Amino acid sequence: MTVFPSRNRDGRINTPALIFLILLAISIGVFFFFTLPAMREAKVAETPEPAPEPVNEKPVSPEPVEPTPPEPSPEPQPEKPVVEVPEPAPRIEPNVVVQRLAEAIAKGDPEAISELLDSADLDPEALGPIKDALTNGGWTLVGGKPVVELGRTPKIIRWAVLLQKKDDEFTTDRLELDFTVNEGDDNGWSLARLRMASLEREAGSKRIEARLALTDATGALDQARLFVDALLTQDIDTARRLVDASRVSDAKLAGLCLIFEEGEFQLIADKPVVATVAKEEVSWFLVRMFSPTKDADSQFGLVLKKNDDLWAISEVNLDRLISFYAQEFGDGDRNYTPIVKNPQGGDSIVLYFAFDDSDLDERTKRQLRIVSQVLKSDPNRKIRITGHTDAVGNEAYNVQLSEKRAAIVRNALGEMGLKPEQIEVHAAGSEQPRRANFNEDGTDNPAGRRVNRRAEVYLDF
């Protein structure tokens, strides 16, 4: 029985049956030649290798080990004592010490006062009167700013506590405290000298006094401060004793008094007198001032030199102070620079006038009163007054005007006690201008003419 006959009933070839047979033959060939070998290889790869047979070996006996003897227990050691490291003493700040002392005085706390003073390395015998004065309850602080710094050098700071009697506000005193720097000591400063002006006694450790030598460290500062205080109170006689008269003129002293008086200058509270250079034979100080009139600061310089263990002011540098003063206190048509260099050497006091004027105003009269204090101390001394004008007007008129200016200054000084024979008068007209009356292009120079309308009082001849 034929499933798929190769021919039809009509005798032709059966095409579908032939195709089927061909495909069947191809499939059988692919199976036997490709698929069946691949299946055999995969089965061989999945078969695990047999585990190796175990080898029978005789066990090896371990060598005997000697037992280790136990270590002996350590003997108990005594506990080490705990050493407490003390904290470093707080750094001593002079301003803090002074403020605490002032507060104790204000409260009338004798225990606090004694504790603060006893903590310093001071001679108890010399300290006794000062401690007694401060702890007996008779003193209190002045109003305003009772604690002020008086000055400093690289190794000294001086402070003051300003005092007044409790039962008499017009009786005052000043407790001065000098602090010295401690070389190689982190504590900073120590109280080395204490002085109360009314007692006129100093307390100080001999060890510290020897180190300070009382001249090298404090001498220059003492002199500088005394000099400034004298000028602030217009005590020209005291100021003159503190200077080298061959180098610092009376005119410069009078000029400083004029500036202080007019500007109501006072020392600033913080570092008022500071040493910028402090050597064995010379010290330079910067004096810092404040003018409440102008609400502004200014300053001037001092140079002190030591001769035979005595300090003296050998130079007063007023350039910055005078520049500030001339700018701030100029009065309209009047110039104001109270001191100028005289062509013959030294300094001259200068009084300025308004245009075509020879009268003295109140400011000029105040200046002359200070000048008279300088001159009255030496009745044999002579002065020269020279009148000047600007270049406006003819020369004959200007000579006459300059003579009037010199004469009115002479007459005012005579009324203040100077003898006529002490005064020489000269009229220079417009021949000796300090500044140009006209600009280079020939135009008017009002600022220059303002400087030239003056009378110069020459003290140093």
C-alpha cells in the first residue's frame, strides 16, 4: 500500500509527494551527521571525573614538648603621686591694676587698697605713709577722669590717680604709679615706684631702684612730663629750668603757651607722652594733645639729652602742631602762626593785624600777656619789636603803618610791666615779607599778604 504515490492516476509525477520525501531525507541526514554527535559531546562534558582513591599513610607521632613554667605575677607598685602643674599667673596689666586701686579708693575699702599695694615689691617702710594716707578714708577721686596715663618709655609706664580731700574739694593730690617691664617674665609688668605728691616721698624696692638707676629709666620721662605740665599751666619759669637755654628759645616756650591757651589743649588720656627712642644719653618723646575747641588731635616732639646725669629738653619740634593750629584757628583776615624763625637766628613771636589796621584785639592781648611773663623774669633783658605791612599802598604809608603796629605792641607790654628801656622798636614797611604779596603772573595773593601784616617780637638777641 502506497501512502504517497509517486504518480497520479493519469501517470504524471506527484510533485508534493516528491518534495516531502526529499525534505525527510535531508532531516534524517542532519540528525545523524550533526545533532547526534553534539549531544554525545555534551553528555561526556557533564560526566564528573572519579575522585582519586585515598592513600593509606601511617600517622606520625608528635614530638614531646616541655611545659612552659608560669610567669611570676608582678609585685604591686606604689601609685605615683599626681603632680599638679600650677596655672601661670595672669599677666599684669598696669591699667587694670590702677583702675582697681582707684575703685578701692572711691569705695573707701582699706582692705582692698592694702591688698593691692602689698602685692607690689615695694619697700614697706617707704610705702607706709602712702598706705596710711589712702586707707584712712580722707581721700576720694576727683570728678571726670580720675585715672590717667601720664607717659611711657619702652620700659616704663606711668599712671596717675587724681585725688581730692573728702572734706575739701579744693585740696587735691596725685598718686603716681610707675610700672616697669619684667625682662624674660611672662607676667609682663611690676609696680616699681609709687609716689604721692603731697607726701613728697617715694617708695621703691632697692633691687628695682638699682635696676632703674632713677635716671636712665625715669629721668627723661620725669623731665618731659614736668615740662609739658608747666606749659599747660603757663608756668614759663619752671619750663625754662627744664630746657637747654642755648637750644630752646624763650620765644618757643611762649609760643607753646599761646597755642595751649588759645586751643584749650590738654593731654589725651591714652599714651599722652610716649618715648619713641630711649637711649642712655638721648630720648625722643611724642606729646599727644587734644583740642576740645576743635574736637581734634595734634602732637609735637621733644628731644631730651643727658648731661652730668641730668636730663634737659634740647629740642622742641612744633611743625605739626603749628601747622594744625594755623589751619584750625586762623581768624578771617588774620593769619595765625605764633612762632617764626628770625633771620638773625632764634625765634620770634608773631602778632597779626587785619588789613590797614593797627589795633590789638583780645586774642592779641592774651598773647602779649604770656610774652610779658617771659620778659618780666629778667628785667635787664631787651626785646626788639618790628612792624611790617603787605605791599598794598605806597611805601611811605606802609612804613608809617608798620611803625604804628610796633608802637601799639610796645605800649601794651609797657602797661603789663615792662620798662620802656627794655624795648626797641623798628618799622620795616613792606620790605621784609614772609610770603609773596603777588603771584608769579602778577595777580594778587591775599593769603601771602595776610601773613605779611604783622609785628614780630624778637626775644633772643
